[in-house]
Amino acid sequence: MGSPSSASNIYDYILVGGGICGLALASRLSRLLPPSDTKQVLVLEPSVDPATVDSEHILSSQTSHLARELRQSYQLTVAPNRNLGGRSATVPMGKGLGGSAAINGGAWTKWLQE
């Protein structure tokens, strides 16, 4: 990654979203371009300055705690739902390169059929 001051201001492909899919697409796009091609691929993703994140806190935290505490996640609130007993829930979504995988380790759960 380059700094904004050293980056070109002209891009041929601009991807908004640096989650797993956005980064995979950017990688694939850049590999499909012939080596002689000078096309530029840019990925945009909001984040925080890594220098302001307490790395000791990150290493000692569990993922769910990390997602709630850091500014590296959006805190989306789900509308009250009858299946939740009329309660609402907060759902953390990753902010920064890697998207939600940056705060949940890419873990997922396979649902059981009833």
C-alpha cells in the first residue's frame, strides 16, 4: 500500500469495499491484466489510523469484545424483532481492510436444518 501523497490520481478500476470479496476481486483484476498493461486498481475502505489502536488490548481481547470496543467496526442495530422477544440486537461489522473477517477471524457457522 502506498501513501496517498505517492499514489497516482488516475485509476482504471475503483473498488469500494476492502472486505474479503473486494480484496479478492482486486487481486483477480490485477492478475488478469497483461504485464505490459499500466492499468491501475484502487480499493477504497474506511478505517482508523493503526497507530491509534492499542495493540496490547487487541492481543488480550476475545473477538466479540474486540468488535464491540474498537473503532474498527460499525455497530449496526437490528430493529426490534418478535423472534428476539421484541428486543433489538447490535451486530458488529468490520471496518477496514479485511472487512468483518478482520474482527471475527473469518469464522462462520453452518445452520442446522429443522
